[in-house]
Amino acid sequence: MPRLTIRIDFDNGDQLGPGKVRLLELVAETGSIRKAAAQMKMSYRKAWLLLQALENTFQESLIVTATGGRAGGGARLTPLGARIAALYRGIEAKTLKGSSTDLRTLEKHTSHKRLR
Amino acid sequence: MPRLTIRIDFDNGDQLGPGKVRLLELVAETGSIRKAAAQMKMSYRKAWLLLQALENTFQESLIVTATGGRAGGGARLTPLGARIAALYRGIEAKTLKGSSTDLRTLEKHTSHKRLR
């Protein structure tokens, strides 16, 4: 089955796509921007800039960070941060479901060079 | 209303996205690879390579070209070429329709920096 990737272009010109969404999800999973960045093989700075861009798009905090303390800092998503990732994955899932016949038709016509 | 862009990753590793689909549509509209390339502001060579990649993905002719004659050459889509573009646009349309509530919810949370 082919995979789908969706990019959303908002009216203000900002974009939401798989990279930013995955980053949000990994911050939630790992509890750390640094670990999330490492899993995506990107620099901490790159991850931080992407998250800044996201918060700029939505004009609200999507991530809460704590510094120091016993847990040595860490990060988690705000409710809106979690909501945005979930909405994106929902759109993706609905597309896959609604278009599975079309996708299979396209796939059927492709060559099969590489097995995965 | 936000815009959606869909990219399909086939099992063989090849991709189908908005650029290749638009190119097919413009060849159909203009009857010429050169004119289609010009409308997309890309070189003829770039357009030709994209179309070669597409035909390689689908292992069948998607475009028929005629050289010389009164019409001075020209290009048109094969039935499969037209079908692929139509299937892609169908998936796009179904996604927009099926996800309009989610998209509006996301849009509602964005800032409105630029009017379009």
C-alpha cells in the first residue's frame, strides 16, 4: 500500500507538514526537545526553530518546558500542541481510508523495483 | 480555507506529487511539453526529466509526442496519463471534503498575518 504525506498551507502562508507534526509527537513521547531532535537526526537548534515557527503559526504555546529540578528539565505538549498533532493524523487517516481504492489503482500501475 | 498538498510514496520508492501532476495537466492543456514547462517556470529539460521519471514509475507511456507536420509537433496525454492525473486530483478532492471540519479547526487557531 502506498504511503501518503499531507502538507497543509494555511491562509496566512504558514505550512504544517509531516516534519513538524512528527517533532511534536516525539517531544510528547520522549519528554525532551533534545531527544526528539536526536530521533529525527536534526540539530537541537533546527528542532527549536521548527517549534518556534509552529508556535508563531498558532500564536499560542504548543510546548511547555521545565528547567532543572529532579527531572533535569524536560518538555511536554500543551493541550493545543497535542490537538494539532492529532488533527493532522486524523486528516491523514481519513485520506488513506477514503482513497484506498484510488491508491491501490495507482499502485497497481507502478513498477515494482524495490521491495520494502 | 487552507490548501492541501498530497504526496504519494509508492511501495517501489517512487513519488507522485503536485509538481508532476500539474505538469501532466499542463501538457494536456497546452498540447506541448515546452509550453507546459514555461507555465511552470521550469526548463524544458527539467520537465522532460520529470516526465521520464513518471513514465519510469508507471512503466508505460503517459505522453505521446508528434514531431513536425503542420502543427509543428506537440504532445498529448495517453489514457493512462490522464487517468493518473485524475486519480491524484480525486484523492485531493476527497481529502478536502472529508477533512474540511478538521482543516477549519486548525485554521481557526492560526494567526492571520497575510491576506490572500
